[in-house]
Amino acid sequence: MSTMGNSTNIFWQESPVGKLERRKLLNQKGCVVWITGLSGSGKSTLACSLSWELHTRGKLSYILDGDNVRHGLNKDLGFKAEDRTENIRRVGEVAKLFADAGLICIASLISPYGKDRDACRAMLPDAFIEVFMNMPLALCEERDPKGLYKLARAGKIKGFTGIDDPYEPPLNCEN
Ligand SMILES: Nc1ncnc2c1ncn2[C@@H]1O[C@H](COP(=O)(O)OS(=O)(=O)O)[C@@H](OP(=O)(O)O)[C@H]1O
Ligand SMILES: Nc1ncnc2c1ncn2[C@@H]1O[C@H](COP(=O)(O)OP(=O)(O)O)[C@@H](O)[C@H]1O
């Protein structure tokens, strides 16, 4: 029996089909590619290219994109620090399930805080590849495909990453 968080008296249920069986069936090893960077740095573009490239090679992948996940699972979350932390925690847990299922899970989120990314890495020993889109703020702001930097500079969006909210570059990424 284990006690975790607010759930008590819960028991881990084993499954007859395990990670190794799934690995054999799919002929691939599940993992998480975690793409972090400023808005406009190219996270979604890279996630899509990678997913397509894997598909053409017969590898099963799935993209968890911050914008998309915020339309459903995380629609209750905003952009204050604790909401971003919860956003990353939930996506980390979902990514862990996908990796356990045998997929190459590509998570594409700003994920601005180092401690939150490190917590996800800790959940996935040997299966977490952190990719930093190391683009200067000025370039992202010049691209501004959604017009959000313009709104943030005009004070119409508060707490925008890189403008008036922090982005902590990774210290231990894989690229
Ligand atoms: N305040 C603020 N700061 C940053 N980004 C904002 C904000 N408000 C809305 N958006 C839009 O939300 C997208 C980022 O969502 P994420 O879930 O990746 O953010 S986070 O990881 O929780 O920080 C981000 O998408 P990308 O441009 O693809 O990064 C923006 O379109
Ligand atoms: N390698 C690249 N070179 C030039 N432009 C790019 C590159 N990657 C992405 N872009 C462009 O930058 C903009 C932001 O890319 P996007 O993938 O939406 O970023 P993010 O998901 O980080 O917000 C888009 O207009 C996209 O076409």
C-alpha cells in the first residue's frame, strides 16, 4: 500500500503486458524529447519536423504542444508561476505515460523554470532528452507570428515570458 499526495489507501495495479513486451511489439523504445524555449523560438516547428521524420522511418511518436494541451487537459491553468509549474508537472506525467506505452513523446512547451524541467527529467531516468531552442529574444520578437510580443510590449498581456516573466535557460540540456 502506498500513500501519495491526497490519495490514500491506493495500490499499484500491475499489468500483464509490460514495457518490454510493448517495446518488442513496436520495435522501439519509448522516451521523451522535451523542447523548451521562448515563444517564437521554433519549438512547434521542430516538434512537427521531428514527428514527421520519425513517422517516415516507421517510428511512432506523439506531440504534446503547450498551446494544444492548454485547450483541454490544462484549460484551467493560466500563466502565473504556480500555473506554469502545474502545467509542466501534468505534461511531464502524461509524457511519462506515453513513454511507458512505448511512444517517442515530443513535449513542446516554453517550460521556463529549470526546477520544473528537472522534475520531469527526474521522473524519466535515461529516457529524457532536453532540447533547448536557443534563440535570442530579439529574433523571437521579430518573428512574433501570433502578435503576442507586440501585445506584451504594449502592456496588454502581463507576465509574458522574456518580457516581464523569466525564462531560465537549461544548464544540462542534451543539444
Ligand atoms: N503570458 C504568456 N507567456 C508566454 N506564453 C503565453 C502567454 N500567454 C499566452 N501565451 C501563449 O501560450 C503558449 C505557451 O504555453 P506553454 O504551456 O508552453 O507555457 S508554459 O510552459 O506554461 O510557460 C505560447 O505558445 P508558443 O508561442 O508556441 O510558445 C503563447 O502562444
Ligand atoms: N529554423 C527556423 N528558421 C526560421 N524560422 C523559423 C524556424 N523555426 C521556426 N521558424 C518560424 O518561427 C516562427 C515561430 O515558430 P514556432 O515553431 O511556432 O515557435 P514556438 O512553438 O516556439 O512558438 C514561425 O513563424 C516559424 O515558421
